[in-house]
Amino acid sequence: MFKLYARLRKRDWVLVAIIVGLTILQVYCSMVMVDYISDIIQSITYLNYHNSFDAFASIFEGIAQQDPSMSGPINAFLGQLASYRVGTDGIDWEGLLSSTSPLSPILSMVSAESKATFDAIANASTEAIWFNGGMMVLVATGLAACQIVIEVMASYITSHFATDIRSHVNAKISSFSLAEINRFSTASLITRTTNDIQQVSMATLMMLRMIFAAPVTAIWAICKIQAVSYQLTLATGIAIVLLVLVLVLIMGLVLPQFKIMQKRIDRINSLTQENLTGIRVVRAFNAEKYQEGKFEKANLELTKTQLFTGRMLNLMSPAMMIIMNGLTLAVYWIGAYLMQKGNDYLTYANVSAFSSLATQIVMSFMMLLMMFILWPRASVSARRINDVLETKNSIVDPTAEKKTTEVGTVEFKDVSFRYPDADADILEHISFKAKKGDTVAFIGSTGSGKSTLVNLVTRLYDCTDGEVLIDGVNIKDLKQETLRKKIGFVPQKGVLFSGTVRSNVGFGLPTENLSNEECDRALDIACAHEFVDKMEGKEDALISQGGTNVSGGQRQRLCIARAVAIHPEIYVFDDSFSALDFKTDRTVRDNLKNEEKEATKLIVAQRIGTIMDADEILVLQEGKVVGQGTHRELLENCPVYRDIALSQLSKEELGL
């Protein structure tokens, strides 16, 4: 978490400092609020005594019960006191308490604290209630204002923090080679970019709201109540200990499940992605129930984990309510007991205020412990995010880029390659050179390493041994952006993006830089105009995500047009003609040969007809070159190539 917080902006730290200041002001307002609550209760009590002769008399009757020797004078006092009542509106307190009053001998026997109480009762008025009530409204307004500003600032910090982290994660993933992407898996990377960042964001928001307020409130409230009564303070301490024990028990049960939960979310995303991507295959084989069963199993596992953690966390609410209500009951019970024992400092108002402070203390500790509940899950997510951000890319740009000495050349010098963590090389000792304008083709059985070989050209992987040179320079000495500007890549599986025909053709360029003429030229070379012109909007026709609203062959031709539009030095076709019919295949290759004479072409193919005109053909078998030469040379010298050719064409067609 703290590694992620290092990415906060300077302005965010300034806002955090302001939040701390506002939090202290908020706590001060809440403490002052408690004082005004005590004062208003006291004022109401005194006013009630002021206006109630019977209530006032009960005070003296209580004194007489404690000291029977005072019962005679007090009875006389109460008799005389009645003569000082002024109708039903109140008592003539000024006359009653004057030095000439016959009751002055009785009052001289009353303690100083009681005299102060009598004076307060004598002076009780509604003005004090209005004053204390007005101050409460004022303080409550200030408290609400602080809370609103803190909420706004915390939301601002959190939203920008989440946005920045999401941008960093996305940028990092975009820089990954296929090795890093395969290490994490696509589904896991999606979860880390969405759910994990959301967990960190939620925890950060709660922290900014509570992490400062909770300890300040607890410490301030403890300092405020410790002088009142050690018995009441002890009751509060016991409640806090019980609260901690309950939350520690719940945390011990829940924390291990958080890691499991995130992995199961990864699994759900993986199955969803797999099902959506392969929906045609699923339906073609009536495998809906099978896929639903797989998803249901993963969904049930996630549900069980969420139910367990949810139930454990839900135990907190009743436990908190029992502890807080129990504390309130204990405070009033202990307070009443101490007041009965003659604790002059304790009054009903003080006990009520103490109850409010004790509740605030418990709530503060509960908020702190809630943070310990949120923190572990957020920490798990933060570690998953940091794993992505801290992953060292296996493919990096050189500090100083070398200048190219040739144009349009591709050379493999004794190249070998093995996938990360693999036991054996997938390619072994591959050597060839394609000059400017040459067409070099690769053919072989499935799994022979053809696609892997061309992935080395585009540097989706780095070779394990040997060198791959583009324009006379090792591709490791070229920046990836420079390298890929030279290459027009057409993948085996045509990939289109949501947008229009024009935006997909101009994908390798800023769309505004793709002129109508260039777009038409690219579509013509790829033989795509024949279906684009029939689409609504033509070049501005909409393409759905993945190009699902066009056929496989149409999708492949748009991918070829996309490569043509950037005017590359080198074309890489990774079995890109397999979705085209023979006529279209031939026409596209002829167009490329006529219109892109200067461009070097690397073609991976399964069909002999696609590559028989190539300047050089490499025959691969189990990652090794078993034949190299022209079509005619290989027919004579390479049994593997001859077998492939005869499986597709007759001897007459091959000229044998």
C-alpha cells in the first residue's frame, strides 16, 4: 500500500495535511458539543427545579433522610419556604436568599456545593437553554461543514489516485512482451486493473475519512473523561478490550479468505473471457451446458468465499451494538450508584456527557479496527498491483539507439529461442537473410515454430541465442517504436477494434493523417473495396469490437489494408492468407508485388500456392530448418517440402 501511496501527487499531500487540520477541528467541535449537551441538560434540570416547589422540597427531604437531626429545622424551613412562593409562576428566590430571610440559618448549614446549586437554580431561566441550544446548532454546523469538506477532499484524492494507478498499470501492461502477459494471464491483468484498484481505492477513501479522526477522537475523549471517575473509565476500558477481542477473532477467520477471493475473481474473469471469445465454437458443439457448468462451479466457489467473509464481517454489527449498548447501561448504572453514594461531582448531566464520550471512544476504536479489516484485503490487492508495476520487462529499449546501415533487410544469425521456463528450444540455429524487396516464406507442420520465428522479427519475444538484424542492426539496439514503424504486421487471427473501417485501416497512424486516397489505395491492394463499398457508410461503416460484424476473410483483408497503410519497409504475414479463397489470395499477393515492390515480405503459410513464387523458402520441422531454397530447389532436394506439396497439388500441377 505504502509503495502505491508514494505515487500520490504533491497537491494530494497538501490536501491530506488540510484533512488532518480539519479532522482536529471536527473532533474539537464534537468535544465542545458534548459540553453543550451537558450544559443544556443541567439548565433544563435547574429550570425544572426553579419552577417546581415539590422538586425543590424533595432536595431537603433527602437531606433530612440522611441526617435525622436536621428533620425539625428542615420541616420548619419548608413551611416558611411555602410562604415565599409567588403563585404558580415560581418562587421569590431573591427574598428567600436575602440576609434578612428567616431561612438564612438553615442555608448556613448547607454545603458550598449545594449553595452553588441553589444559586444556579435561583438564576435558572430559559435564556440559558436558548444560549446552549444556539451554541449546539452553531457547533453542529461547524462539525457538518468539516465533515463535508473532508468527504469532498478525500473523494478527490482517492479518485485521482485510482485514475493515476490505473493509467500506470495500463501503461505497464502495454509495455509487456508476450512473456510477461503469459506469466500473469489476461484475466488476472484485467482483475488487477479493475477490481484490485477498486479495493485499494475504497480502503484509501475510508482511511482518509477515519484514520486521523479515530485516534484523535479516542485520545481527546480519554483525556476528557479520565478525571471524572476511574470506575466509569474502567468500564469503558473493558468495553474496548471486548471490542478488540471480537474484531481480532473475526479478522483471524476472514483474512486468509481475501487472497482466495481475488484468485477466484481471476478465475471468473478467465471463464467469462473464454466463453465470450469462443461463443461460436461453444454453440457449434452444443457445449453451453458444459461451459455453464464450469462457470457455475467457479461462481459457486466465489460465492461461498464471499458468503463466509460476509457472514463473519456481519457479526461485527451486532457485536458492536451489544458492546456499545452494554457500555451505555454500565455508565448509567455506575453513575447512579456513585451519585447515590454522595459523589458531589457526578450529576445526571455529567453522566449523560460521559456516556456520549464513552460511545465516541468505542466508535473510534471500532473505526480503527475496521481499518484493519479493510487494510488486509486492500494490501492483497496492492501487492497484486505492485507485482505488475514492479515487473521488469524482458524486452527493453537501448539507452542509445544505433543507426541503421541498410534498408528493408532482415537477417537471422544462428538464432535459437526457448519460451520462459521451457526445457528445450522451440527454434534452433536459424539463419537466413532477406534483402530489400525479397519475399521469404516459411512452411512446416503445425508446431514447427513458424509463428514463433516471425514473432522474433517484431520483437514480441527476444531470441535466446544468436542475433536478429533489421536494416543491418541488431533489433536489441533499436527502440521498439523505431523497429515497429518499419514493420507491417498481419497476425494469423485477424484482430479489429471497435470503430470504423477508416479508423481500423489507419490504426497505425493518427486517423487524421490517413487521407482518402491512402485509405482507398490500402483497401484496393487488400481487395477489400468489394465488400466495403457495400457496407452502410463505406469507409465510415461501423466495425464492432473484434470485427464480429464482418466475416473472417473480410476481417483478414482489413488487417492487410491496415499494414499497407503505414508504408512499411518490411511486411510480416503470419499465415494471413489462410482465410482467403485462392483467387483473392493470388490477387492480394499480386497487388502487393506490383504496388509494394521495394518492401521486403516475410510470409508464414500452410498453402504451397501462397509461397511457391517466393525468392526463398525455409522449411521448418520441430524448430529446425530442414530445407532452404526456391520452390523448384526444394521439390528436388527436400523430402519434407515435397511431401507437403504433393499433399496439396498433383505432380502435374507441380511440374514433377
